[in-house]
Amino acid sequence: MFHRILVAVDGNPAAHSAIRTTAELAFLTGAQVRVLHIDTSEVVYDTVVGLEDDAASHQVLDSAVATLRQAGVQADGELLDGLVSDVAQAVREAAEGFDADLIVVSPHHRSRLAAWFSPSVSIAIAHNSRIAVLLDPGQD
């Protein structure tokens, strides 16, 4: 069924649910997992501003990989730098480069107004990917 799963995580608590779901799927299917975290930046006027420090980025990635390995899943991690506006494309490209047959993401639950000003990354991934996408709602 699934042989290579890419799970994209951020610092949002909902990502924990996506990691657990990925662990269960990978354990059942024997899939290899790559955890992807993107250290995001935003352009403000003519300056690129980091939204997360390096230590926090590594902590998010290392914690997710450790959780998967503790569940008996073969997992590694990839940390990328990218602009907020490029995250969906970066996830799709990372999944294609990993030869993933499933992408797991956890959508952020936002108001319609917030979604209008900042389109959903998870929806952009799902609508533009040639790879199956699992949206884990992150509800425990």
C-alpha cells in the first residue's frame, strides 16, 4: 500500500496527531517515513525575517523523528529554509524528491477571514499534488 510517507510538520500542536497517524500507517504497511520541517521566513519590505530560530526548528524535527522511531518506524528528517508563500510547493517538491506515495499534513483550523488573507498550505498541497495527501485534523 504505502512504501514511502512524507509527513510535513510545524510547531503547531496538531502536528502531534499527524505524527501518530503516520506512525500507525507506517508500522502497519512497513513504510519508510521522512519528516519534513520548513524553517519559514517572511519578506517585510526589503528584508527577510525568520519566523523561527534554528534551535526551535531542529527541536520540532528531532522530536517528530524520535517519536516515529520509538514507534518502531524507519524514519529520517529533512529541514529546509523557505518563505511562507513557498511552503506548499516545497512540501510537494520534497515529497517528489523522496519518491513518496503519501503526504501527511495537519491543517490549521482558522476563521474564514484568516483563510482569506493567508491561504491554507494543506489545501494548496492537496489541490496541486500528484501524490495522495492525508489531512489529519489533529483532534485528540
